[in-house]
Amino acid sequence: MKYTPAQFSGWVEYNGYMSDLEDAKLAAQVTQGDEKAFLALYDRYSSRVHALTLRILNDPMMAEEATQDTFLKLWNRAHLYLAERGSLLPWLLTIARRVALDRLRLEARRPLLSDADDPDEKWQSIPDGNTLSDEHRWRSLHFAVQSLSAEHRQVIELAYYQGLSQSEISETLGWPLGTVKTRLRAAMQQLRREWDR
Amino acid sequence: MPLKEHTPFIENIPAYALGSLDAEDASALENHLKTCNSCRSELTVYRAMSEGLLAAIPPKSPPASLRRQLQSKLPSARRLSPQPLRWSWNQFALAFAVGVLVLLNAFSVFQMQSLQRQQAQLSYQLQSEQTALALLSYPGVKTLAINTDGITGTLLLDEDRNAVALFAWNLPPLPDSRTYQVWLIGAQGERVSLGLFHPEPSLPFTSFSIISSENISNFVGLGVTVEPSGGSSHPTGTRLLTVNF
């Protein structure tokens, strides 16, 4: 089988169902030690993973290392990916987030994420048959985040892209815990309205 | 489940989906989720949203070098490239022990050679002294006193047997690159080498004895000079002492 590396510039077109089928096939081949299949997945998703690690770590060198670690995890743990539970990309991005946040916590000498945040653990405990997202929804979500108020955007940023708990956000921003909870909930509800549209 | 009991949990679902809920609240919510279908559905939506948030970042390609680095970590590349030497603690300890043993052995060999050298020198010294004692008992042996620049001693000369025995006190020790050389001095000032000796640093005196192939009675004196190790064909170094016959 011949793989053609995808050329990414800006937003990549994610081809939904067909792409998922191919991802599942490639992931299965990776479990068999197929390096070409692995590199095909790298070519397809490295720009997504790298964008996320760079967003979280805000340091090109650390982001590259985290991107590499993420794909090495894919190489070593591809057998844990279950195609019937959802698409490969969200699974891969969840791994990337965890890898990047662990690095961030190491740098800040904060405790690492617990195993409960491990993407595999999550999938095991809460079955999710409807995580198929598409490019259009992600793009809408991106603009919805941009349109949040500064406080709401900040609380989402700290909670999700910096991995802080609500108590840690309260401590960091000097806001009462109740305010953090309210703002986080309000921000997510606003994003959901866009998500459900 | 009544809405009142349900509310605190459902309010925590967005934070839980983001992984931001504090541990205690998260634990309570997880227990609730086991029995509440509507909250599980709600969580499914927020979890999909949170996954969407990860993808809602404009893609950015990593440098091309990263792909090469990653490729170099795959099994096919690792098989091609030589494996770096990695030692376990046991191997390191073993190598250290072997190193120590080699060093100890080298030290022992050095010490043994040094002892052998010392033994050979002492044996030579003993032979010289025995020769000198024997000479003393012969009639007609000349005994000449040495007293030059703080160096004292005795020279025994047996002209019948062409035997010479030299005893000297306080000879300065020499480095390995230098040696003492004994010369017979002729009437015209010519010099004939009698031999070399090196003082034993552990002994206060030095003895040198030899039966010469030359007819000693043809010579008028004896001298000692400092020469390069191995000796010289004629005196080149500092003259240490001279004895007239």
C-alpha cells in the first residue's frame, strides 16, 4: 500500500466517516508494527497535535517534544484505540493534551494528572458512541471561543488548556471559587449553544 | 430523581468534562453518573465538546526534522543504527571491580620489580663488601683514605690481582638518568673505565669492587664522575672524587 503524506496549510479538511474508516484501518496496521501506516497517521495529524501542544506549552521546543511523545504513545498504544468508541483524532488529541499538561505540571512542579484523566481510562468508564465531530463543528467552536467574553475565555483557557482545577483557577486569578464555577459553567453553556446549532 | 437533588451534579458536568472539577466534587459526580442516565447523556455532549475544543485550534505543522527524529525512533531505524552502549549497575560495578583489580595488579608488579631491583643492588653490595674483606686479608693490599668535598671512605688496591674495592660514605643519590662511573687515571692523564655503580638510597655507604683486566700498577690514580645512565667512553660529567695511588 502506498501512502501519500497530506499537505497541510491552515485548517485541514477532516473527511468524516471515510477518514474514520481509514484511520481505524491504519491504527490496526500500526498495532501490527506497520511503520508506513504510522507515518501516514503522522502526516495526517501531526499539524493538529502540534498546534495543540504549542497552544498548551507556548514553547516551540517543548511542543515538538510533546508532539513526538504523543506519536510515540500512538505507536506503542495503538492497540488501546477502539474505533467503535469514536474517531482517532479526538483520542490522539486527548493523549496530546495529557502529555503537554504533564510537561507543564513538571515545569511548574505541580502534581501530574491522575490516571482518571487518561484517555483510555475515560473511554472504558463512560461509553461514548457519538463523538464523531466534523471540521465544520470544530471551526464553529473555535469562533465561538473567540467570541466569549475575556473572563469566560480566560477561565476556559486555564481549565482546559492549562489543566487547572477550579480551586487552582480561583487561587490563580484571586476570584472566589463560586465565581469561577459560575463563569466556567456559563462559558461552557454558551459554547454548547453553538455546538448544538 | 427529583430536580433539586439532580441540580448540583448537572451543574458540575461542564467542569468535569474539561477535567477541571475538584477531586471531591468529581468523585461525588462519578458516583451519581453510575445511576443517572440523563446526566450521562449530558456528559456525553460536554465531552464531545471538550474533544472539539482540542481540535478547534488552527493546525500548525511541526518542523520537518521532527518527522525524521520520530522515524529514527522506530524499530527499523534502531536496527540499522548502532545501539549506544548502555551499562546496567551490575555491569558498571563489575567493570569497576575489574579496573581496581588491574590497577592493584599493576601496582603489585611495579612493587615486585622495585623489590627485585633493590635485592639485586643489595646482593651486589654484599658481594663488594665480601670482596673488600677478602682483599683486606691479603698481604700487599694498599689502603688509601678518601676525603674529598665531604665524601669520605677507603680505597683498597691489590696490584697483584688488579683488584679494586671502593667504600664511600655520603655519596649524593642520583636520578635514574645518571650513574657514577669509576676511571683509572694513567700517567699521561688518560682515563680507562673500570665500571659503573649506583648508590643504594637506603644505605649510608656505597661499595664498588672489581677485578680489572688492566694492569693497575700502570695507573697513577682513580677517579669517579657522574655520567649519563649507561656510562660514557670518557669522562664528561662532574668529577666527584680522585684518589692518587
